[in-house]
Amino acid sequence: MLIRTIVLLFIILLEIKILFSDNIIQLHCKNTMDGSKHIFEIYKNYKVVNILPNGYQFDYSIDYENKSEVKAYFIQKKNNFIKKFVLTFNINKNLMYDEMYEGTSIQNLYLKDKKIFTCNND
């Protein structure tokens, strides 16, 4: 009975992994300016996780998604100052654009920084 339960549990866990693996894209991306490497995990219809070279992770909410493009954002508010980080993935060209906007109002942000990454889908 115990062996049957263990085998059944293993099969269920394997099925769950197979089911969810189709919903996650992992990209290894390199900054074209400074060569730094980031890992991005795209959880379809949910979020993007940016894993920095030092191990820190940031969750971005997906704003737009189709077969060839994913756009996600992360907003940081501190002392009446707003930073909005926007990631745009061009899946077909394996490119990712990282933009940072700043300002005191979410409706009136200006582009402060933009980076381009080349990506590999592993």
C-alpha cells in the first residue's frame, strides 16, 4: 500500500511539473552595454521574475502578452518619488528592452534609462 501511494504521488508530481513547465519561459539575457547577465522567468499570464547577477529577484506584473511579445512592469514608490521599470521582450528576435521611468506622478513619468539585452531561451 505504501509503495502504491509513493508511486501515485510521484506520478501526480510529474504531471504537475509537465503541466506547469509549458507555462514558464526562462531566458538568459546579456546587457549589450556592460555584459552583465540576468535570468528572466516568464510565468505566462502572471508575472516576470528578474534575477540579477547578485541573486536579488524582482517580480514584474505582466501588462501585455502575445506569442511574440511580453511587456511587464514594476513600480517603486519612495518619499513621493516614483520609479517605474518596464521590461519588453521580443520573443522572435530574442531581445529585451529594460526601461526606467521617474517622476512624482504616475501619469507624468519621464524616461531616465534604457538598456537592451540579447537573450537565449534555455
